[in-house]
Amino acid sequence: MKALLLYNVKAGRRTIEYRLREIVEVFARRDIEVHAKRITFDENPFEGEAAVELVVVCGGDGTVNYVVNAMRERGVDVPIGIIPTGTANDLAGALRMPLDAVMAARKIAEGSERRVDCGIVNGRCFVNVLSFGVLTTTSQHTPDEAKRRFGKMAYLWVGMHDLAKMHPIRLKVTADGESFESDVLMCLVFNGETAGRFRLARGARLDDGRLDVLLLERRNVMRACGSMIRYLLGGHPEAVRSFTARELNIEALYDEPTDVDGQQGPHFPLAVKCEHHGLRVRC
């Protein structure tokens, strides 16, 4: 088997280059021939790559997102394996991948293929979560150096500053043909299970053919924060609305910044759907 290993040197604590030899040896012991290639993000990494049977991604959710969309652009339909070297690694966590790079490589090499869902928003894939509103663009605003030094704690620091900019967003949401309007402070649309490793999509599964939607409806700062804390602790606050859907259309009165897997997302309106079993993974 021939595999293409794509690695992001800027992901997480930036240690992946020191583990590449060990990772390649793990695959070699399983007769998997690996070609390692650094991702530059300014060109499609599949350019000039032929006869690839497996793609291994070393990075976080943003890196996986980039690779999956690059595969779609080039018509590459092979399984992917994820070696979690990013900050949050939410999709890898949902797949129960080890955080140690060599152990993750071993699980991929010795594993089997399974199919999981893939989110689509305005024609682009997302593997974990689409979001907008308060705290949701924190990953975009957190410097890479802070992520490297402090890990997930860096998100909390930047998030405190984002709270000062909190404002309601008037939405019209159509979920599987049923419409409603709401003023929200935050919206999360999950293909995965967690955001920043916080389990927010209760009962979500990667292969159920549905997206899990979480809305934090308009309240003042203290009540909004209290509602989210209660929800995280297992409560059911009135301000948090949750539901599942196969397809969503989300319209806003004004365009708002969005986030897709920790990267800048599309403009409104948002056409969102779950592509059931649209992603092949090896784990």
C-alpha cells in the first residue's frame, strides 16, 4: 500500500518533524510505503501525487479540514488516518485516536476502514463544527505561539476578550423544512462531538447522518455565561436550544464572522447539510 503523509509543522507544539522517522517506520513494518510531505497551504498537496491509497494527516482539525477539501478538489477518494498534533484535535478525539503520534500511527497502520459523516456548508466540507457568535472565532484570533506554549488555555484567555464583544444575532433557521426565528448569542453546528474537547453535542455520533445544533439564545452576559456553565455541567437551561437536523438553512440580518474547524468560514446565508458516511477514515 502507498500512503501520503501530510504534516503541518505549525500545528500544536510543533514537534511533528522530530517524530517523522518513527512514524514512517511504524507504517513500514506493516508494508505501507509512506511518502512524507509538508503542507504549505498555498497549493493543493495532491498536485503531482499519483496512486495514493491512504492519506495520513498530522495536524489538528483545521489541517484535516484543509486536506479533506483538497481531496475533494482533486477527486481523491481514499481513507484518511489522523495523527493528532494540533491543539484541540476534536475529530481525532471522537475517533478515539491516541494523542501520542507514534501510537496513533500504529493504530492507523493496524486499523481498518470505517465511514463517518461529513458536514457541508456552502459547498465546502467541515469535519467537526461550524460556528458563529460569541467565543466561536476564538481559535482564529489565538496566536499560533500562544497555542504552542499554553495549549487549550490560550483559547480561554482570548475568549475572555471576546465576551466584551458579545451581541445578539437575529436568525431565521430552517431545519429539515421547519422554520423559526431567534435572537442568538452563539450557534454551533456539529458533525463531531466536541469543541475544544468540551462535549457540547450530547448524544452526537459521527455516523448517524444528522448534524447536532446548539443555540445560545439572547440573554445578558451573566445569564448567558450561567446558562452555558449549567449546560456544560449536564443541566438543561432554557436559554440553550438543541436539536438535530439533516439539512439547515441559516439566514442573518447582517453578515457575521463564521468559523469552520478553527478556520475562517463562509459568509451568510449558510446552506448546511450532513453527508452521511461521506468520509472514509482508517483507525
